[in-house]
Amino acid sequence: MKSGTLSTLLSRGAIWGFIVLELIFFTVAGEFFSLSEKAFMDVDNMLLLFKQSAPIGIIAMGMTIIMVNGNIDLSVGAIYALCAIVLLDSMTWSMFAGLGDMVIPVSWVLALIVGVALGALNGFIVWKTGVDAFIVTLGSMLGYRGLVFMYNGEQPTSHLNWTLVDFAEAQFLGLHTATWFLLVVTLIIWFIMNKTVHGRNAYAIGDNKTAAVNAGIRVGPHMMINFMIIGFLAALSAVVFYSESGSVNPNDGELYELWVITAVVLGGTKLTGGAGSIISTFGGVLAIQLLRKGLSHIGADTETVNLVIGLILIAVLFLDRQLNIKGKEELKV
Amino acid sequence: MAGLTKKDLGQLFARQGILIAFVVFMIGFSIANTRFIDPDNIMGVIRSSAILGVMALGVTFVVISGNLDLSVGSMMSFSTIVVLDLHDKIGASMAIPTMFVMTMALGAFIGFLVAYLKLNSLIVTLGMLSAIHGLTLTYSGGKNMDIADKEGTWFKVFGQGDVMGLPVPIIIFVVLAAALGLLLAKTPFGRSVYAVGGNGVAATFSGLHRPRVVFICYIISSFCVATAGLLQASRSLGSQNTVGQGLELEVLAAVILGGASLLGGSGTVFKTVIGVLILGFIQNGLLLVGLQFYVQYVVTWVIIILAVWLDIAAKRGKLWSPIA
């Protein structure tokens, strides 16, 4: 099966080839069109790229598990916003007034707990009612957004803690804090997916649910744990981002689910479940961020980014179907 | 009652649950605030639901044929911006058909990708959501569109006019719903939509040309979106680039509330209309009893999940999922 291995290689390496292509294109095009004196492949620029990838990237790792498992989660943007509000608001609660800077870890833990709980609620409903994850999370996307608004009306929630800002803006070994979070999350999720029973079961369930049930895998709890993981990661993403920005609008995180799903699909994860890789998702996240940065570098309007990303997503889907038989299967929604 | 067992009652509740819930809501809100059943108020709700409703009619076809359309929101922004822009450039009578052609060209593109290239409709329309949004912004240069002469134009009749005491948006909504309802329920094409969505392989073996049916569903959807864009543009005579943002999910929620299965093969135009009205009346009722608009989101969440859950539970005969 020589052609088979070739197509596998192509589909595995496609995202990295795409990234290299983007780098070359923007470097060359930047020479002609860019208004700035700096080269595109500037070290500072690339470091910033990693940092800016973090909020979407951290959630995308969770989405990869969810999609490998054969589900989808549309509520991540709303979970992100709700956890951000809990994070910033809890720092001003009077019961924590005496803690000083020790309030930071407390608020972090609170935000993360809220994220896990919201994810668990999604997972529990999917498990116990048997309603498809697409519908459940479509509903909770609205519902959680409603909770965000109910928390503080249409006002932004702001609280700037300078210790926290210093921490978020710090650089360790040249990389920003947010980048470290992204890298560590990627590593941990990679480990879970490839080296643990839970990860292997996630692939098995996504590939063939009936077979997984017959093999004695408890499908429900695995799904629920995955939803808790993505809830946790959405909260972590909010923690990382809002530690620095210090102000959250009730509309923040809207359309995040679309960006995240785009990144994951660019990375080659199948909507049908059972296939996908964390490392490729990492590539997908970088590719999107590179595209956004690159287009603005060569002076394209920001609106062009939406157009280009949308068309690339469709093109990738088309190529993927040509290269991969499993892509021909219908969507299981 | 003789012959009516507890199970029958459960079945009845599950199958007609959405209508029962609708009635319960209407009664509850009417008791809470008598202004709710005021004819003017009811007319107002239907009128403001018309735009969402027109879009939901088209999406019903797409969902029954077993696909999804997440691009309707940004496509609606596109048609609104285009028709407002062209209104001042080539006049309203030319702008409207041009806008319909442009919007339906987008629909045809999506239909081609999904039907003939057999790409996954969720991802295709997700990509088109982003792409059409970019297209709209490129077209308008990111600026808001406004009609220069807001008083003198006859263009506003679609969104603001009255014919024999009935607002024109409602008339358009009702006529379109009736026409599409008949198309879906009473014509061979309508049956083929159900067949393709219910079991695509069987439909193909029965001699139906599956890609053509799916393609036409997307054309119908884009026609409805263009109509919704016309209503929106005519109502406000000016628009932001993001006017339809997020509507795709509200539309989908209405269609699901109406009982259409995302797996395809089930759902009706009438039930979708009920789903649209439920969303509209809940929003209105909550506002009238003094709650903020966002409480509606939470209520919608609970209702969607309960509605789909009961539907599934009735089909499998058990309340809880058998999955271990």
C-alpha cells in the first residue's frame, strides 16, 4: 500500500507543510508590501505569535479530545466568559479581603472549579439523556451566556491585580507565561491521549461506539470526563488571558467555538470521531494565528482574514476527503 | 379514562410536548401580565419574529435533508448590506433582484460543496460563516450602510408597511410558510427531501438523485435568507455589518424546538413556525414580566434540552439513556 502510506504521510504532515508555506509567503510578500521595517520572521514577532495563540490553543486541545470522542462542544466561548467573570469578580469579594495577594490562587481555583462544573453539566446531560452533544452544547452555549449576563448585567467586569499582571507578562526562558501554559497543556493532553487508558478509550469510542460498548468500555463516564477536561481548559484559558487584561465584557469569547473548531479541523481531526492528533491541533492553532498575523503584516484588512480562513477550511476539507477514505463518511450529528 | 394508560399519556406528552409547552407558556404569561394577550402585543411579537422565522423555514429544508446550515446568519448580514448599498446606486427595483441573485449564488456554492462534492455540511457552512462575514466586510469596507433618503423611498414597505391592517413582514412570513409547507408536504420534491434525509442510501437506490435534492434545499435556504435580509434592510433602512451574527444558532434552536431531528428525515414547516413563535413569545413574555432579555437565553436552553430529550425518550420508550 504505497499510495496509502503516502496519503497518510501527506495528511499527517499537511498542516506543518502549510505552516512552512505561510512563513515563506509572508516573509517574501512582507518584503514588498509590509509597511513595517521589521522582517516577518522576527524573533519577537514569533514569540508574540505563540503568546497570542494561547487562549484559542488551550481550548483547542480540549476540543480535540471531545471530537476524537465523537462529540462536539459549542459552549466553550460562554464557559470562557463565565470563568473570566468569576476570576475577576471573586478577587473583590469581601470574604477574601484579608488574603492580600493570596487571593490569586483562590480565585484561580474558583474559576477552574466553575469551568469543570459547567463542563460536567454538559457531559452529564449528554450521558444521561442521550441527546446529541451538538444540541446539548448549542443549548448551553445560549444558557451559559445568559448566566454571564445575569451575573453582571451588560456591564464589563473589571479588576486589575498588578501582581497578577506582572506574572502574566513575565518571560521565563524567553517564553511568555501564556506560551508556557499552552505548551504544558499540549504536553499533558498529548500524554492523556496517547499513554493512558482514558485516551485510548476515547479513540475507541469515537471510532465505533457500539464496538466500544461491547468491549465493556463505560462510554458515559468517559464522555463526561472529556467534557470536564474541556471545561477546565476553557477556564484555564480565561485565567491565562484575563490575568493580564483585567476586564471582561459579557460578549467576550463569542465565536471562540468557531475558531477553536476551525483550528482542530485544520489539524486533521475527524468530525466523525476516532481520529485526530494533539500535535496536529497544535499546528492548526499556529497556522490560524500565523495567518491572522501574516495578513495584517502585509497590510491586508482584518476583514480579509475571515474570508481567507473560511475558504482555507473548506479547501482543507476537500483535500482531506480526497486523501482520506474515512472523511467520506457522513457526519454523525 | 378507559384505554388511556399512563404510557399513552407519556407518549402524548412527549410527541405533542412542544405544543403543550407553548400553550402552558401562553397561559402563564397571560396570567402574569394581561398585556401579553393584547392583540397588538401578539401582532408585535409575530412581526418581530418574522425575520428569524423566514430564515428558519429555509433551514428546515436543509435539516430535514440531513444537513446543517450555520452560514445563514452571516449570509443574512451580506444580503442586508448588499441591498442597502445597491438601493442608492441602482434603485430599489433593481437592487432587490440583484441581491437575491447574489445571495442565492452563495447558497448555490454551499449547495455545490455539500451536495456534489459531498463535503461535511457542518464544516462547510462553518467555513462559509467566516468567509461570508469577511466578504460582507470587504464589500462594505467595514462601514455601516445607510439609505440616503429614508423618508422618500418605497423600499421601506417590506419591513414597515401595512396591507389591510396586517404588517407586510407577517404577510410575507405567512405566505412563504404556506408555500414552503405545501412544497414540503404535498409535492414529490417534498417527499424526496424526507427520503434523502431519512435514509440517503435507500433514497439513492430508489432512483432519487440525492445531490440534486440537497442542492435545491440549500437554494431554498438562501432564498429565505435573502428574503429575511430584505425584511431586515427595509425595516431599519440602515445596518451594521454584523446584523445577522449569531442568528444561525437561534434559527437552529427554533428548528430543533419544532422537533426536526438533526439526523434528518423528520420535521415540518408548521412545527418550525411553532418553534419560532415559542422563542418569540418567551422573549416577549419574559420582558413583560420584568426580566431582562438574557434570562431568555437560560430559559431557551432548558426548553431546547427538555424538548429534544422528551422526543428521544418517546422514541426509545425509556426516559434515561441506556448508555452505561
